[in-house]
Amino acid sequence: MTYSARAPGARSCGVWSLEGEGPRRYPASMIEMTERQRKARPYIRAWLWFAAFLVFIMVIVGGATRLTDSGLSITEWQPLLGAIPPLTEADWLAAFEKYKLIPEYSLVNQGMSLEEFKFIYWWEWAHRFLGRFIGLVMIVPFLFFWATHRIEPRLTPRLVTLILLGGLQGALGWYMVKSGLVERVDVSQYRLAAHLTLATVILGAIVWTALGVGGAPRHPPQDRRGWAAFGLAALILLQVAAGGFVAGLDAGMGYNTWPLMDGQWMPKGLLIMQPVWRNFFENAMTVQFDHRLIAYIVALCAALYVWRVQSRAAYAVFIAVLLQVGLGIWTLLAQVPLHLGLSHQGGAMVVFASAIWVMHEALSRQAAVRLQPVTI
Ligand code: HEM
């Protein structure tokens, strides 16, 4: 089938479309593009890969902010003005005074010097500043491409969604920080896991969109391979969320043995809290146990997938998972030193991005369509 309706703005520069035997019909307005949009594809792709790289760095800086206990140093949220750090000694003292009002200062950092405060402040500031920068990197080129009609129709809603997800992530970040400003000396593990998981989803969505620029439209899984790829990516995302709970509870600071935990395969006390569901989110032992267990299941699934599919993407995810499991064990045995904690966190992003690649590849077989010019 050929879709030949003229796209808005096609004018005399020609219209391109997707043709083929895909199981699903796509409305012509969704898949046609002008010559100008086709030529813009490499730039849009490069822009998205750059954004994905920045999100990856953002996750590492976020991890460093957490592991250096810097996350609560800025006690207010000013989306625009907050980009300017304290500039004078008086500004620094004012920021420090605000920090002294929260429990983390009085219970953990009592007597901290201004220099020590500056160290933790800069980490949190860098994390937020990078977030703002990513916002600009997403919005400014988008507006340019959009205003000059360089974005093909089916891409526009995706890019807008990515930008909205970025905004949501900023708000979620503040919601997380807020949980550590009263009564507690650290942030809620629920909110931390949500913040990390959304960051991972955003990274995956950017990678997915970048891989899709110029390719055939994908649609939900319809065969076994499609479902297997989808299931693997979902399982890895679950493992990332579980890792967020391990991090949020500092659960990597205990049971630092492997393969046994507390001298046993299944340690006693996994379900000690009441009601039982709380153990999965609030009991450091259970949370670490689950993270180990899911890791083994992920490794097994990735091995089965590569055995059946044997594609480059399948090998990539399998190798990434194996390295990540090794790194996780090392991080645990060493009681989470900064460099290993960060490598493990970054490794998780690589694993998930590879799973997105696997999914993109698996779903492409189902939409056997290709790009070709349309005669009008
Ligand atoms: C597919 C495999 C794995 C993935 C995708 C994964 C992912 C993650 C993620 C996303 C975090 C949160 C990082 C943070 O917020 O700082 C985390 C934390 C952690 N993981 Fe894993 N993990 C995997 C396997 C393992 C294994 C096998 C172990 C050990 C047996 C392990 C031990 C840890 C520890 C100790 C932490 C806490 C680190 C910290 O406090 O910063 N992980 N993991």
C-alpha cells in the first residue's frame, strides 16, 4: 500500500512516505514528510543522542549527589532564580543558615564548616543546573525544528512528551528533596526510587525516539520475540526501581557477602515487618535480597534471549547485564565506595538503553515497511 496524500507544508519539494506490508495501516498524515523534514533527520537524530548522553551524565551526577550526602543542601526550589549560586560571602552564609534549620544538619552534620557546606552545595547545585541545561537542550532546538517545519508529523507528539517528562522529573526531584527537609535526615526511598525510575524511562524514551528517526513506525508486540524483548526491558526497569530502593535505604551497607546473605541463601527475617508488603520497600534485608534475585532472573532472561535471537542488540544487552551483575557484586562486597556506586548506577542506564535497542529491533520485524518517495 502506498500513502500518497500530500502532507501539510509539502509544497514543491516533494513528499516522502512509508510503503510496505505492515500489519497495521498508518494514517497518511502520520507518516508522510517533506524533503526538508527528511534532510533534517540526521540533525534531529544527533540532537536526541546528545540529549540522551546528557541524561546519562545527569544520572551519574545525581548518584554522586546522593552518595556524597549532598542532596539536601539546597532547601528551596526556585526553578529559574535557583540557577544562580550564592555569589557573595553573605549569600553563602544565608544559604548555610537555611541548611542549619533542617534535621540533617542538627542530627548528622552538626558543627559542619562553611567550606564543607559549600562542597555539598555545589554537588546539588550542579545536579539541578544540569537539569536546567537539559531542559534548554530539549526545548530550544525543538522550537527551532518545529518553527522551520523540520519535524516530521509523527515525531512532534513524542518530542513534546519527552519535554513534559523532563519537567515532571524536575518536580519529582523537588518532591523527593522535600521529604528529607522535615523530621527525617534523608529522603524517602519511595520518592528516590520514583525519581531514578523516571530518569531511566526518560533515557529509554529518548533512545527509542532517536533509534526511530527515519525508521518504520513500531507498534505494540505481536509475536513471541516482540513480547520477549518487551518483557526483558520491563524486567530491567523493575530491577532499576529495586536498585533505587536499595540505594534509598542504604541497603548496600549491610549483608556485604556474596553469594550468601547473612550466611544463608535465604536469610531469616525477610518478612519480619507487618503488614508483609512493607518488607519489600522498607526492610533493607528484603530489598537487597529482591535486588539480587531479580538480577539473576534478568541475567537468565538475557541469556535465553541471546541464545534464541543472536542479534547484535541481544549480545549487547547480555554482555551489559553480565558486567552489571559483576559490578553490583563488587559494589556490595566493597560497601559501596563512590566510584563503584556510580559505575553501577551508570551501568544500569547502559543495560536499560541496550534493552530498548533490543526492543526496537524486535518490533521492527513486525512493521515491514520502508521509506520511499511518493508520486503526486
Ligand atoms: C541487571 C542487574 C542489575 C541492575 C540493572 C542494577 C541496577 C541498580 C540500580 C539502578 C541501583 C541504584 C543506584 C543508585 O541509585 O545509586 C542499584 C543499586 C545497588 N545495586 Fe544493583 N543492579 C543490578 C545487579 C546487582 C547485583 C547482582 C548486586 C549485588 C549482588 C547489586 C548491588 C547493588 C547495590 C549494593 C546497590 C546500592 C548502591 C548504592 O547505594 O549506591 N546490583 N542497582
